[in-house]
Amino acid sequence: MNPVVFLPGWCLGRGPLQAAADALGAGILDLPGYRDMPPVAGFDAAVDLVAGRLAPGSALVGWSLGAQLALAVAARHPDKVGRLALIAGTASFVQRDAWPHAMPPAVLADFAAGIAADVEAMLPRFVGGFNRGDARAKAVSTELLRLADPRPAGDVLATGLAWLRDVDLRADAPRIAAPTLLLHGAADPLMPVSAAEALAALIPGAELAVFADCAHAPFVSRPDDCIARLRDFLDVPAG
């Protein structure tokens, strides 16, 4: 069986994904600049760095910013990705021409300024905000903050936010050859479900599984359902 590798989201690190990774016998590859991964300035360099750490044919599971990196790795390094799962994934985090399914750029700019000024004050607001609409919003937010890794350096956080501002993967998505599953919360306010629907339409043969009453972190909000869907898609035996 080919290895299963998770890519975490921005700022929170691997901690929130650890239980899901353990349940699937998966590894976690930290984002550039987190833990022992070297920082890189450019998104394209980050894609190449991640691809260089993967065994050929890996099953790659990305969450949020990690999903964008996973998408790009699968498109640009097809030999490294045998299966692709995107949790709360999108082709563009901010609104662009013909891509309304996203955050207005000015909102992200304000958030980035707040993070630069006081990350400790902004992070609970960020996590609480992306869980709005989740049936277990308060409990999920509390759990994510409890499980979060120690914060990386401020310039690493700023770099990740710059990627979210600048990266548009609509041209990469149709190049993906690996079987692809998108897992998305129906109530995700950060990555609207319309973004997942539009992305699924761009990726040849992609499947989309939407979890009702769930926001941005289905692996915490509905862990059993999320893990079961991943296990089936990745063909990971139980136990």
C-alpha cells in the first residue's frame, strides 16, 4: 500500500489532524516553515519542496491551505500523487474575476494586518469564525485551539497569508490525473461549498462529499464520518 500523507492548514499545524492521521495509519508533512520544515517564500517553491518529500504514488490529503498545496502538487508532480483528498479545498481563497466563491480580498488584508499586530488575539477569532454554522461550533473551536501546534514565526504566517491572497489554481485543477475526493462542510464560511462544487467540476472525475451542519474542520466536527469516507476512498483497512 502506498503511504498516506496529510498536509495541515495555515497556523494551526499538525496537531488538529493527528487523530485522523493516526486512525488511517498516515503520516503528516508539515508546511514549509513549521516545525523542522525549512521556510520558503514562494508558493511554487513550496509545492516543489512538498513534492520532494513524498514517495511516488503517495495518497495526499490536504486541509485548507494544505489542500491548495496538495492540489498543486498533484497537478505539477503527478508521479508523486496516486490519490488526492482535499478537505475544505478551493482553487482560490479570495474572490477573482469569474470566481465569486470566496472571501473579498479586503477582508483578508484586514485579517493579515490583525495577525501581524497580535496573532494571539486574532487566532481565536479566526478559528471561531471559520466554525460559524457548525452544529458543534464552540466545541470544535475549543478543540482546534487546544490541539494547535506552537505558532511558527510571524514571517511564516505572513507568507502563508500571501499565498492565500495570490494563488489561483484554476489552471492547475484540470491537469490532475489522480482520483480525487473533496470533503467539505456544508456550512463552511471560509471556503463556501460553492467553491468546492466549482473545484470539483474543474478536476476530471472528482467526487464531492458534503457534510451537513459542518463548517471548516469536518475531521473534528464529524470525525467518524470524515475518517470513514477517507478510509473508503484511500482503501485503508480498518483497525
